[in-house]
Amino acid sequence: MKNNEFDGYGEYKCKDYNYIGYFSKGNKSGKGKMEDFVKNCEYEGDFKNNMKNGYGEEKYRDGSVYKGEFKDNMKHGKGILLLHGSGSYGYEGEFKNDKICGKGKFKWNDKKEYIGDWDNNEICGYGIILEGKMRHIGYFYHDVKEGYGATFYVDQNFVLLGKWEKDLIEGPAILINLAENNSRENAFESTHNINFDNNNEIIVGMYKGEIINMSLDEEDMFKFKNSQDYQEMTKLYKEKLYPDYQKYIHGYSL
């Protein structure tokens, strides 16, 4: 005690929590451990102004663990959230006001992975998602693909470029061959005979996210190639989507 206040090392118990660690001027301040009966978790780390502030580790009853920065009792800054105590999947990146927000990477237990922007615990903004042999890079909103993007089929040397809405691509899209030598062996689907133009691309029709025909008629193709969507998506692909995809496969983060 100092000046009639908690000061130095000690232990404090009440109905909401048990705390053992350092105090200053009556407040939890410095290194300490706390068993929180309200949040059903255990915390060990830094305290300031009677709250979790700085770096700490929070363990939850279901086995999940958070290791990272705190501000005023909330996850805030950079951290790692391991789900159900497993080191194989979870989230690593930025947090804001106790929620996943900013840049980060999430890995699911089914080997699905996303790297990019988050907001309010949701995939929202620009990023890349990996699932099996598929890689999709582009824009997302409320956890689904929304806006321009490119889906790379890494085992077939093809990329599908288009505009998504609620996780589906509709209307005209562009199928691009990434192989150096265009041949029937590199066909996107074995049932189709693909004839690429000089830019090594063809315009395809989409319905419910699936390719329904491998080429549009001349009138529809002319309209699409002169549309704002075509101009914007091809520019975005050349200047951002494809270069960022190349950076990713060479080990650089987005």
C-alpha cells in the first residue's frame, strides 16, 4: 500500500475476476494475470489504467487463444487468434475495437485461406482467396466476391476475369490463356474447342457463375468490348490483379 492505495505487487479477488500482479495508485498497472469470470477467459500480459493495455495473451474456455496487442480491454493492433487451441488455422493480422479489421490472413481448417482486407469481422475490400487449386483475387463485401476480380485455375493455366455480384459472375466475362503455347491440351474444358484471339483471350457468357457458352455473337461482343466494364476490368487486371497475383505466388503479401 502507498498513500492508502494498492501499490506494488499483490492479489485482488472479487465476484467478476481474480487478479494477481502489479498495481499503481490503486489501479492494475504493469504485468499481471487475470481470470475473468464475466468473459470466461484468462489473460496474462500488460495492464495500464486498470485495463488490458499493451501486449498480452487471452485464453478462452473453448481452447481458442489470442496473442497480441490490447487497448482499453479490447483486442486492438496486431495479433494472432488461434481457433480452438489449434496452431493450424485461425487469423493473423490487424484488430480494431475487439474486431478483425484491417489487413490480415485467415486460414480455415479445410485448407481454405484468405489474405487481404477485413472490416467488422468480415472479408471486405481487396484480397486473395485460396481454395484447392483455385485462386481468386479481387474485391469482396460481406464475406463474398463483389466487384471486379480474376479467378486463376492454377492447374489449367487459365484465368477468368469479370465482375462478381453476391459471389457469382454474370453476363460477359473474359477467359484468358496463360500458357505460352495455346493448344487443345490446355483447354479450359475438354468439351470445348477454344479459339483465342491475338490477345490470347476470348469473351464468354456466364450464368449463375458458370460458363454457358465459349463465345458471344459479334453484336454482343462488340457491345461488351466497348463498354465501361470491359475497359475498367482489363485495365485493373493488367495494372493490379495480375501483378499482385504474381507477387503473391513469389511470396510477397498484398
